Amino acid sequence: MIKLKLPFWLDGIQLAKLTAAAQSWWAKVEDWLRWPLLQMDPETCHLAVLDLLAWQRDITRFKDEPESLYRLRVKHAFINAVDAGSTAGMKRILRRLGVGYVEIDERMPDRDWDVVLLQLSDSQLSQNPELLRVLIQQYGRTCRRYDFVTITPMTLHMGLADFNDDQLTLVASL
């Protein structure tokens, strides 16, 4: 906000009061003018405006979706639509929305050609079941079936020993 400066011939207490009132008024007007611009940011806008942005970007809020995840989905809607349809793009979408690292396998032998395996950890699958369903429905490939496979990390302890024996082969003939 610019600092208001009134003419010097009105100097005094009344001028200071008038300057403070004008400064306060124009600060309010500036906030009113900036408000529509601030509503275009999905991370900070009012929830009613966020619903309009979501409608514009073809995002629907699913039941019990946290507001922070909803805002994140609306924010990344354009880039997610660009990334949709490819394996690398689906991995980026899931990483962007907080699911984390996912392995995607397509066209495995001994399986139908249209089955896509999404390999997730137990915690990823249990924390985001509805989000995964919505993302597969919206950004998954058409005419593909998606199966979720859980990856369970296990610790393996292995003992190593150095084995330096010699071998000798003897052949006898008559």
C-alpha cells in the first residue's frame, strides 16, 4: 500500500487523523480488490470457490475426503489429466497425491492382457482405499482392469561364511 501524504498547509492533529482514516479506508479497498485474485489459488480459497474450481476441473469430492487432499486434487487436476494413461504418469499422479511409491506391471505372462497390477504396501492400501478407487476410475486406462497387490517388506538375516576347500578328481582306467 502506498503511503498517503496530504498537502503541508493542512498540517496538525486533524491532518494526522484524516491521513490515518484515509490510509485505513484504502487498505480495506485494496483487500477487497485482491480478494478475487486470492480465490484462484486452490490451497487458500474459500471452500465454496474450491467447489467451483473442482467442478471446472472435473473433480468430485468423495465421501469423507479430507479437505487438504481435496485441495491437493484440485490443485493438480490439470497436470494429472496430462499424465493420465501412461505407466510413468500414473506413478507421478500417485506420488503427487501422497500415496507414495507404487510399482505398476502390465501384460504379465499367464494373465489376461488387460490386467494391470498395482503393487502397494499394506499401509498405502489401507490408508487410501477410496482415493485409489477414485484415481483409477478417473485417470486409469480405458478397457483395463486394475488389481491391487500388497508388498510386505521383510527383514532377512543371512550368515555368510568363507568356504575355501580344494577339490580333486582322480580318474582310474584299466
